[in-house]
Amino acid sequence: MAHAHESNTKRIWVVFGLLSVITIVEVFLGIEKYDSLHLTSFFGTSPLNWIFILLTLLKAYYITWAFMHMEGEKKALRRSVVWSAVFLICYLVTLLLIEGGYLYSTLAPLVKW
């Protein structure tokens, strides 16, 4: 029984460490906003935004994997849960980028950014 407790404690710290490192990278990039990442455009938005989107998807995937205990489930269930979420998040991001680009181009003459 004590052995299972130790492995769970180690697992919690590993999850905590990984999610903390990703969050620290996100916060650091958000504070620094390097011009090469922020002021250029790549597929309709800045590379910095793409980095944030990918890191957020990575965190969401790992949270699902660790806290919803997906690693112990059958492959079909894991794929159906994770890929459905990834698809829906990518769809939402695509719609937000399209609408944001439209609003920016429409309101640019009227609003001082």
C-alpha cells in the first residue's frame, strides 16, 4: 500500500512540474513579447499567438491524460475523448481567428489600436 502511495505522490509532482514549466514559459513569453514573434504574421496571426495556442493544447491534453486517468483506458475511448476535444478546440480557434481578422479589418478605420 505504501508503494502505491509513493508512486502517486511522484506522479502528482511530475504533473505539477510539467504543467508549471509550460505555464512559466507562457507567462514569460507573454511578458517579454519578442518583436520577432509578436509583430510578424503567420497563418493569419502572430507566431506568438500560435505558440500560446499550441502550449494551451498541450496543457489541455496532459490534464486530460493525467487527471481524467486516460492512460489506463482502452485506446478507442482515449482517442474519442482526446481527439474530439482537440478537434473542437481547433475549430473554436479557427473561428475566433477568422472573426477577429474580420473585425480588425472592418474596425481598423474607426478605432485607434
